[in-house]
Amino acid sequence: MNLNKTFVAVQDASRGLLALSDKDINRILLAVADAAVAKADFILNENRKDLERMDSANPKYDRLKLTEARLQGIAADMRNVATLPSPLGRILKENILPNGLRIKRVSVPFGVIGIIYEARPNVSFDVFSLCLKSGNACILKGGSDADCSNRAIVGVIHQVLEHFGIDPHIVELLPADREATAELLHANGYVDLIIPRGSSNLINFVRQNATIPVIETGAGICHTFFDRNGDTTKGAAIINNAKTRRVSVCNALDCLLIDADRLQDLPPLCAPLQKSNVIIYADVPAYAVLKNHYPAELLKEATDEDFGTEFLDYKMAVKVVLSMREALAHIQKYGSKHSECIVTENPAHAEQFCRDVDAACVYVNAPTSFTDGAQFGLGAEIGISTQKLHARGPMALEEITTYKWIIEGEGQIRE
């Protein structure tokens, strides 16, 4: 397989984006949002073809599934992106040097961004909207599980672009096979940045094999620590929302840590989880307390493998800790630097947790389910960056731009 012609076409199309005004971009985004709703029957029919090939018990099934309501939500996110200020052309810094040179740092697009993702067809819309708004062309490499859905979505986008006279190569969907992944990871000179979204296995593979810059997103092993000064009512609601709002997303709760001084409050903290049939993998002291207060068929004894697992399912680990220090050590060992939460009424404990936890998003008395670009007021997102280089947390418009220096003179020369 040789995709160089495709890469060249995308790179050429990306240069044409520089001439579009923000008003033009917003008109296109609104038109694509309208088309996503108008073409819902077509998109959902193609999505059903993908769903028929996947076991409904697979944790990826919920991520793969599109519904009319979800398409309405996707369209709303795109309309929201259209209302946001352009991230381009912002003067980030400016100064006049002693020699009279006027120097400024201005935000610009990366150019071409490659996105590798698994069974998440919504990503096709999200990535397109954010990349268009930020002046980037995008190359999408979806998985075979969602290929029919992705092709339907990109087909709808291309129809809108052609209507506006825009080169459709500003968004390109590669074949779903692994050879295309290998080509993309080595598209030096054509692709400026790779962003993987998916399992830790996918992210590790991309990081280890890419020869162009990578920003890691996706894998979320999220904890909630119920401190000895936590409020039980708040805690129960936070834990339930973080775990059950949508189990297949990366900000879902995977492990509850509870201070041993509050072990007697574990049953009421876990009680709401029963309605969703959440399976709890409890360590020895937690199991002993929950044994007569949580359905036996949903209560299991934890093994070492249950800690540090991203369940993506109605499953959760519980561990009893003796102190804040032990909770922090557990998060340091098993967390993925995604989102972590403390439930406490002690301001000093909250401050210590926020200071010492190494994660992109740290919560006090609020569930990790809020880690989302739209929830943060950023519009849609490409993913949640768990690394520290360039961007961290939700990667929205500002995070997929870079900058260049512009220096203006009047004939000065350097001695």
C-alpha cells in the first residue's frame, strides 16, 4: 500500500484552508451539523451494519452505537464550535526590541493532523469540526469495527464541502486495515501530528512506532478518593454518576478508594450502584463490610489485576486506604494521569490532593464524568491528553494550534 498521493492531496488542501475566513468556516460547520441530522437515516443504517458485526456485550458496543439523539448532540456540538472565537491569528506575545524590530508570536494551524481511533464514529464529526475551525486538514484512520459508520459520515461531510466549493481532501478517511495505520505513522513530511484515541494498547503501539510527533489521549484509569472528612450524600451521588453515567468513556470511574476511618459508610456510598447492576471487586476489608449490604451476585473479591484496570463496563474496584498518603500512592501507581477526584469537606485535604495528584484533571467534590471539552466550555474535543508536552486535558481548538514568530523591521542588520 502506498498512500503518498493521498497524503499530498491532503497537504495541498490544508494550504487552501488558510484563505478561508472564520465566517466561511462557521457557515460550513453549521451546514455539516444540519446535514448530520438530515442524513440521520442513512448514517444510522450504516451504523447498524457495524453494530451487527459486534457482540452487544462488548464494552466497545456503546461507543460504536449511534442514535438519533446522539446525532442531535453531535450536531449541537458542531454548532457550538461555530460560535466559538477563532483560535487563529491571536497575538500571544509582542514586543519591540531595542534595535527597533517588532516581534510577535501568532497562533497558526499545525497543518495536517492524523487521528487514529477505534469504534467511535462520533470522533469523525468531532475531529472534522475542530480541525476545520482551527484551520487544520485531518486524516482519519478509524478501525474496521466502525468503517461503515465512518464512511457514511465522511461522505456526508464531503457533500457539504463540495457544495461550498471546498477541496474535500481537507478531511480524508483512510482504509480500515493495519497497512494504512503503518503508512500514516510514517508519513513524514506530510503529516504534522498524530493523535491516537482508544485503548492503552493502541496508544502504546502508536507511540512506539510513529516517526512523527504524537500526543497521547484516551486511556483513563480514574479514581475517586472518599476522604475521612467526606460527605456521604455527596459521595454517593458523585460515585454513582462517575461510574454509571456512561461506562464506555475514558472519564468513567474505575476504582473507589475509601479512608478506613469511614469504612462503615461504604454500603450507603455504593447503594445507588445496585440500580445499574455494577459489579464491585472489593479488597478484603471492603468485601467484609459490603458482604451483607450489597447483592451477592454483584460482589466479588478483588485480585491484583482489578486495580489499574480500565473496565469500560459496569464494573468497579474498591480499596480501603489508611491515609491520604496511601491514597495518593495508589493513584500514582495505578492511575493513567487522566482524571482523579477527592470527596472531602476538609479544605486542607482538598488542597493537598490537588497539589500532589499528577493528572490532567483533578476534582474536588465533583465526578470525573465532567472531563469533556464541551463540559469545559471548549466545544467538542479531539481527546483528553494525558501527557505534559504541548497540551494537557481536553484537546480543543487552542490545543490543536501552534504558533510562529513574525518579525518586522525597517532595514536593520545584525552586527
